[in-house]
Amino acid sequence: MMLGQKEKLLSPADLLDKYSEGSAFYFGSPRRTLLAEGELVRLSVEGKGEELERLPRRVADLLAGVRAGNAAEPVIVGAIPFTVNSGVRPELFVPRHTEWAGPLADAEAVQADVAGDTARSVFDGEVDGGTFKIVSFPTESDYEAAVRKGLEQLRSGKLRKVVLSRSLRLENCPPVQTGRLLRRLAASNTRGYTFAVPLRASGSGHNPGQGQGTAPASAAHTLIGASPELLVARSGQLVTANPLAGSAARSSDPAEDKRRADALLLSAKDRHEHAVVVDAVASALRPYCRKLDVPAEPSVIGTKTMWHLSTKVTGELLEPAASSLELAVAMHPTPAVCGTPTGPARTAIRELESFDRRYFTGMVGWCDAAGDGEWAVTIRCAEIAEDAVTLYAGAGIVEGSDPAAELAETSSKLKTLLLAMGMDPDTGSGGGGKSV
């Protein structure tokens, strides 16, 4: 897809200014920024797992039909959950209006604007000590117990890796100013993938403590986040994936921060975890590619709160080239968010997590009628409802994992959203919240 085919090119800051919470789709990446507004047509998806396999063909047919009746090049945008079920379905629609800008990395205006805004709360109205409470689900002790059970399954030979998640829910809180939170995430994630997706078909205000259910839908319900991980991007014949696996929390002390990055690169446990993911990504892409380049050694990339082992996989697609969505579906879920082997890992997740991840560890992005597009892994994210915010984080469990260390890793990953919300990342509270 060429930017010249789209409408007037604006700046990333312009698109953030124009973002309307609750209705617009926003996606900012190292390549370009997209704001999509209005709904020309929504893809209807039943809550069945097999729907995911048919999704790329249905999307291609839908876009071809829209293109036949409209002069503009159509795109489909939205989010796909970790697991498709009756309560959580893909949220995909063709917007009436799209605007494109350059990459967030060039958005100095965004960073300067946010720098003067950090003292302002993202909550609408006054927040005092009794306003809302913060609930961890599962509890920290229960999460460590789940990790121990996961390690037992690894030792039995059933699994090589399993990813276990937990959530942090802010209840009875004032409404969140989603636009302000999005700007902060964009400013702190200029090398990654910042997104906001309106959720309509799959409920809102999900309470992880209430099993698999969802509350009634809300127009203000939004999936928002700042993912460091590219699942897959396609531009013509070029395909790129950037799996991340193996992580370490960053430090405010420069010397200690460097020591942690160096230690991560040398960690046998983390390199093993990373290699499992890279092998799976390469295996998923290879049938679609004429050539595939997989670096032998990982590098270390950093976000504001975390170091990650990273490998950029690139390839040249066979003709006719698979669409970005077809590639994304073929790759999902990678061992970075599920585990390996995939089937037993999914079973372990259902047994040990005891809540529905919903869109967390799914994918978010866009695909145009030519098949080009970008899909990021939906991590470092939250679902925002009228009076509640649910944050998610997970950690990869492999042989040698320590339950306390994995819990600490999830806490560090939750900092991305907590810091952007102006909350105390060390306690999970702030702005009046009380942890329970």
C-alpha cells in the first residue's frame, strides 16, 4: 500500500487531535499512522473458533465488494481476540473515512505536547481516596500457584512453554479521558504500535473475577494499548515479523539498566524461550515465502518499562501473495502469547488462568484490499468501560522459571498503562485507588 493512494497526508499529532473516543479506530506504528472514522460495513462473525480460519477469505471478499462500489481504496480495521467464542468476537469494520500520517517516531509535536500534560489526570473529574478500588485477578499468590502448576506440566513433558496471564481491574472509577491516555501512550511508544479500538459486538466492562461472561455493551467501551510487538506486516511482496520473547524490567539507574539488558542477552533461559517463538514464527511463514531471512542471534530492544529479546524476520512472498490478515491468522497464536505445543498450551491456559483473556494477546491492526497491512500483538493493553478499566499482562513459563520472578515480570509490564494513567506503578494504586 502506498500512502499516496490515500487522502491528504497529515501529521501524527493531527490524527491524535482528531481522535474521537468511543467511535474512532487509531493505529500508530513505526511505518505510518491511521485514523479511521465512521462505519461503512461491519463484518459479522459468529462466536465459533473455526470462524478465525475463514476470516481472511471473508475479509478479502468484503473488501473486493466495497472497492467495486467505491472509488477509494478500502481497508478493514479492528481487533481479533485471543480465542473466538460466543462472548468475544472479532471487531472488524470498513470505515467510511480514513486519514493517514507518517510514523509516530517522527512525531516530535506529540511528545512535546504530552510533556506538558503529565500532571493532568486521565480521569474525568475529581479522584479522592475512596473513589475506586483496584482488584488483582487472580490474586498474586494464586498467580504464583498457577505458575507452579504450569511448571509441573512442563516437567511432565506435556509442554515446552506456557504463557500465563493476570489482570488488574480498576472498579468504580471516574470515566477515563481515552484521548488523553492515547496521546500519552503514543508519545512513550514511538517505536512500537499504539492503538485504540471501539468495541461493540463483544460486551464491555468485563470482570475477570466473574469467569467467562461479559457485561452489557457500551458505546464508550475501548480497547487501548501500546504494544512493542509486531505480529506481521505486509507491503507488496515483503513480509516482516518481529517476535519478542524473554524480558527484563528496566531500571532508573543507567548502569543497572545496562546490566539488565546485557544479562538478558546472555540468559540461557530467556534465549531458549525466545528461540522457541522464533522457530514457530518462521515455520508459520515459510509455506507462504519464496525467501525467508531468520537472524541467528537475537538483539535487545527496549520500551519505557521493559527490555525484550527481539528477532526481525523478513521474507519475500510467493505469488499470489497471501494478505497480511491471512499471514496473521496463520501465525496466531505464537508461543510468545500462548506456549508450545499450541494445543496443550491452550488447554493449560484454560485450566490455570480461570478467566477469559478477551482481546489481550490477540491481534490489532488493518488490512487493505490489496492485502497490505500491519497486525500487532495485543499486549500492554487495557479495556476501558464507563466505570471500570481492566489491564492485562502475562509471562512466558519455561523450564527454570521462578514463580516470584514471573509475577514481578507481569507487574513490570502493567506499568506501561499505569504510568500513562498517572498511577503509582509500584503499588498499582494512585489517584485515589485502593488495592484489594
